[in-house]
Amino acid sequence: MLKTLPAVAALVVASALVVPTVSSAQDTNSVRVSYSDLNLVTSFGQNKLQRRISYAAEQVCDKADPFDLNYTRAVTDCRVGAIASAQPAFAAAINAARHPSVTVLDATALIVTRP
């Protein structure tokens, strides 16, 4: 019985350390945005991808509450930040479309995440 008590105590301490890590991992939302069907050389394809990025930003950020101005601002800031964080990948995808090269296992999607 005396050997079981330190083992149980160690288990309780270990689970207390893991819980914050798991809960913070759930807070990070991301959406995969595919562009394999788009021609990013054209402005139509680029605009379509921008709309997909905007829609993904709406998905990763909470819905705005029209009765809570501060929360609405926070949601808007989240969406703006998510769109801004996807812009380097957007620019790289356009550059790769304009200057094609042979790559192995190239991805045709980008990830939009909550900032």
C-alpha cells in the first residue's frame, strides 16, 4: 500500500501538468485551404483564393456578437490577423504558379490559423 501512494501522487502531478498543454492545443484552430483547382496566374484564380482565405478566417475565429462591441472588435481583429498570417503562403503560391518548377510532393493547399 505504501508503494502505491507515491505512484498515485506521481500520476496526479503528471496529469496536472498535461491538462494545460492539451487545453491550449485545442484553442489553436486551423483550416486547410486547397487551391489545386485554381489557376493562380490569373486574377480570377487569385481572387477566388483570397475569398477562400477570408472564409477560412471566418471559420477559425469566433462568430461576432452584434450586442457586444468589444467582442465584435476582437473577432474582427482575429479575422484580420488570420488573413494576414496566410498572405506569405498566398504570395508563395502565386509565385510558384508564375514560375513553375519541378518539385516532389508539392502541396497545393495553405493553412489559415487563428493568430
